[in-house]
Amino acid sequence: MQRLLILFISLFCFGNANAQDSSIDFIIKNLGVNVDGHFNEFVITADFDSDGKLNDIAGTIDVSSIETGIDSRDEHILEEDYFNAKKHRKITLKSTAIKILKVGSYEVTAHLTIKGKTKKITIPIAIEKVDGKYKITSYFEINRKDFDIGGGSFIMGKTVKISVTHYQDI
């Protein structure tokens, strides 16, 4: 009985700390210091053929789910000069072309839409099978000014480093 109780408490307390949780994280310099954060609400869908080859990938992020660890900063980021979350509630990415570089490694051309502006980007994507799931990872950079985020701020860097990890059932 005691073992069952310990197992239940472990699952309840640590169940969300699963290493197989999907995530979208970012880093940007502000006043020369790295500011990191993540989005809590998003959907990523990937389509694979019967051989496990990636055919299509898309994602949607709820802008208001941004979290940087400072509530007042998060609220400011949602305002008009940054994400303008009242008018532009979602960030979307939709693949338009997928090139296989080698087994498990792809170059994906996609349309990224942030704050109503759509840009064509190319991102690397790695895919591996882990515990009966596809693990999809991507690390890439965007220029925040391409999407009119943060206006002409001189204290905030232009480059946003983005890390995406997603687990999808096979």
C-alpha cells in the first residue's frame, strides 16, 4: 500500500515534468543580457508517409501564452508595439517544401506569420524515433524586425533564437 501511495504521489507531482513534453523556447538579447522564455499553448502537426518520411509540418502558437518569468514583461510583450496580441492572436508556420538532407534530417521551407506579416523561412528539422514516438527538433533564428516586433528598439537584439521540440505518436 505504501509503495502504491509513493507511486501515486510521484506521478501526481512529477507527471508534467516528463522529458517527452513538447516545447517552443526562445532567447533574445535585451540590454546585452539573454532573455529566455517559452510559449505554453501551441499545436504542432506533422504528417509522415508509411516509411516515416516527413511530408508536411505546421504549427500554431497562442501568442498570449508567452512566458518569460516576469509577468509585467509578459504583459508588455503582448502590447501593440510587440506582438499586438489583441489583433494578432496566433503565430503560424506552414511548410511549403521539404527537402531530405539525409535520413532523419530535413530542410523545411515554410511560411511564418507573426503579427500579420508572412515571411518565407528555411529551417532545419531533425526527426528520430524515441519510445514509439517521433521526436521532432529544430533550432533556428529569425529577425524580429522582419515581423515589426519591438519597433526600432536599440536595447533589444534583432536576432531571436528559437528551439522547438515536439513528440508525436507514430
